[in-house]
Amino acid sequence: MKHPSLNGYDPAAPVIAEFDATFSVPYFAKVGNNAAEFMHPEEIIATNYGMISDKETGVKSPEIMKKIGEAMLIPEADRRSMKKEEEKKGAALLIIIVVVLIVVLIGVAVGVFFHCKSKKAAEPQDAG
């Protein structure tokens, strides 16, 4: 029995559809030929992004990788400003580390001073 909503499709007699080359050319021009998966856009993007991350070369559609990379990666100007912020944080962290080290060294010096002073005071005096 044929299902009325399937336009005459008979599950008992499946037909393999012809691949329409006129459909495939504009479609693959948009999605590229880098990914084995070609029906799910998120998989195509994920595969291309992985190739970008791995710095793969010799791919079939490098222009698609470039477009995806430009859309997903941080622009160069933003990367420069982020780097400056990281440098400022690094400088501030370095200053904090130096200050902590100075405080620790002062504490050690004071501790040694008082330890030596108390040790000297505990020594018996020569009655000489």
C-alpha cells in the first residue's frame, strides 16, 4: 500500500535517485570539498575548523577554510589588543611577585636578626 503523502513512493520498490550535477556545483562551491560530511553544515564547519586548528595544507577547498577562519577566529586587531592586556597583566603579576619576594626576604632577615640576638643574649657572659 502506498502512502499518500510520499507522492507514490513504494517502500517495497525503492528507487535510487540520479545525482543532479547542476545541484552539486553551486552547493559544493559554498560548502567546499574538505569534509567527508556534506549534508550537515555544522559538521562541515567543525571539520574545516579542525583543519584550520591543525594547520593542514593541501586541502581541496582552501578558500572555504579561509572564509570559515575569518568568520570564527579573532581578528588581528583584537588579538593585538588582547596581547597588550596580557602583557599588562603579566607586568602587574611580576610586580606582585617581586613585592612578595622582598617582603619574604625582609621577614627572613628580621627573623635571623632576632634569632641571633636572642641566641647571643642566652649565651653565658664571661665574668672575666
